Amino acid sequence: MDNRAIGVYDSGFGGLSVWRELRRHLPDESLIYLGDGKNCPYGGKDREQIRCFAEEAVARLVEEGVKMVVVGCNTATTAAIDYLRERWSDMPIVGLEPAVKPACLTTKSRRIAVLATEHSLSSDMFLNTASRYASDVEVVKVVGRDFVEIVEAGEEHTSRAEEAVRRVVAPLRDSGVDRVVLGCTHYPFLRELIERELEGCDIEVIDSGAAVARRVEWLLERYDLRADGVQKPLFDFITFADEEYRQSLERKALALL
Ligand code: DGL
């Protein structure tokens, strides 16, 4: 048993989609959410820069006394997960990978689309996962242009969001894909719009949130790190940006419950 918190990290608001799944699946666990905010968006930046941001973030969570870190960001995972696991080898670190595997196992058309940031889609990790599970499945790679900026601005329910989603997603309607994988943790905040755009096409939208929560649960069991269920869990929010940003993280998280 271990009542220390689990640290969850993202470039900004996106990892809150993972935070929500962790709260649902593991209600006794305390969570410290770090939304960088200062360096967001990561998606167009180079690997070394993103690795440095991720290192700073995990160091901060370790300072806060967490027992485990969930890198709730596909981009930071692709850029830094091996490095982070080497540096903090005594602590479980969970990364985010686009749900290419379940999409490949269930596609009937043998064609899937992965929506993610530019960095994630060009990373070795993505290419390896795609070649491992998708050798006989065609993977259409699509960058969710402006999606992260829209979510960071809290504009998910605006015409700007509708237009951006239409621009990116409409071409998938007749592309022959029957699975669309959300490979960036900001994108589930636009899920409703994405699904609306794909209405009537028999295309399933998949994200990794629930799978990550199951993986975290498995690791908690494996290393005997579960909270005792007696102490009330605490939920903290921290950032490298300003207090206003920190408060908006907290508000957005609470609105998800
Ligand atoms: N939420 C992120 C991801 O999962 C990062 C997006 C960004 O900062 O560009 O990829």
C-alpha cells in the first residue's frame, strides 16, 4: 500500500483526458497533474527540446513526491520515454501510445487513420508500432492541425473548432478507413465534433485513455503501490505557466467529472 500521488503530465490541457480515466478507474488514488502550459504546443518542436521539457516536468513531479508518473502526452512519450525510464529507473513511468494495436485488430477494411501531432507521426516509436501491428493494414497519417491550440484556448465549442475539425476529418469520410485513432491526448476534447463529422460512415473513433488507466492499475498491483482506500485522495494541479493557467487546468478537470 502506498498513499503517495500518481503524477500525470502533459504539455497542457490534453493529459486531462487521461486524468479523467484515472479518476474513474482508480477513485482512491491521489493525482498531481502537471500541465506545462509554458512550452505548449510541443507538436511542431524538435525531439531534443521536447525531451528537455519532459525531463523538467518529471523532475518536478518527483520533487512533489509521486510514486509513479503517467506521461499523458503522446508527443512527449515518443520523444522522451526511454530517456525518462533510464533516468528514473526506480519508478514506474507509463507512456501514451496511439491505439494502433486495437484499431488493427478490429479493422475490417484493413485501412485505419491515425490523428496525431507532426512530431508523433514522424517518430520512430510510431513507425515501429505501425509496422509491428499494421503490416497488412494501411495507415493514413493525419496531423490535427490547430486542434491543440483550440483546446488550449478553451474553444472546443466554437465555429473555429468546427471548421478545423471539418478541414482535417472530412477527407476521411470517403477514404476507406473504418477506424480513426486519436493519437494525441488533446484530441478527445474534440471527439464529439470528430464523431459528428464522421456520422453515417461506420467509422469508429478510438483513444487510449481507458487502456492507460488499466495499465496503471496493473502496475499499482504489480509493485504494491495501491492507495489504502482509507485516506481521502487529493487532487493537485501545477504548471510552468502562471496562476491563471493553473486555475484553468483545475476548472477544466472538475468540469470533466
Ligand atoms: N497532448 C499532446 C499529445 O498527446 C501534446 C500536444 C502538443 O503539445 O502539441 O501529443
